[in-house]
Amino acid sequence: MTTNINSLVLAYLGDSIFEILIREYLVHQNICKVDELQKKAIEYVSAKAQSQFLSELEQKQILTEEELEIVKRARNHKGSRHPKNTDIVTYKRSTGLEALFGYHYLNQNFGRIKELMKIRLGEDYVYLWEKCSTRNDSNKKED
């Protein structure tokens, strides 16, 4: 299962999952210019923003013991990469958040991903998620 997967591999996947969910959210906010989309996305996906989001989840005691362990494992992993635009603590904390998203994605815990994104983006995100889920269900072939 995913508990045996290297935490940096979980973070690698989680980084892309988190970013695509943010990008999809922003596109649905009717932002039409790519440079605007990129600037707005950075407000959510930068190491600093991800570290702050993790702090919010920790302060509100949102994360389960299992989730905290995943974050801790990724945060404490000894990697050779060094951050370019942020300090090492912020970078490692953002890596922990990304690993959490990678873990949930691989375990198909989409409901939990939705809950976490709702905390980050609010009710608008839940509405978008439900709208996309309904759209996808109607496109499925019947047996």
C-alpha cells in the first residue's frame, strides 16, 4: 500500500494533484489571462502558501494521526534538494502537505481531498466539485 512508498514520491504526485485542483478552481473563477492565472495560482501553490495551509490544518486540529504521520515522514525525509526561493523549514512543511495529497490520491480518498480543499478554498470549491462530479456521472456508460 502507499505507506511503503517513498514520502518524496508521494509529495511529487501530491504537488501535481494540489496544483491541478487549484488551477481548475481558478479557471472557474473566470480569470481569462494566463499570466493572471499563474500569479493567482502562486498564492496557493507556493511553498510559503502550502506551509501556511498546513499550519491552519494543524492549528484547527483537522488532520488525523495517520495524516500527521504522513506529513511528518515527508517533512523529515532527508533529501538532496534545496529550496531556491524559500527557507528549508517552509520547504519541508510544504513537502509534507504535498505528500498528504499524494497519499490521499493514491488511496482514492477523494472525499478527504475535497474536505481539505474546501478548507482552503471555501464553499465555492465544494459547489464546483459537485458540479463536476454530476457532469462526470452523466457521461458514464450504463451496463
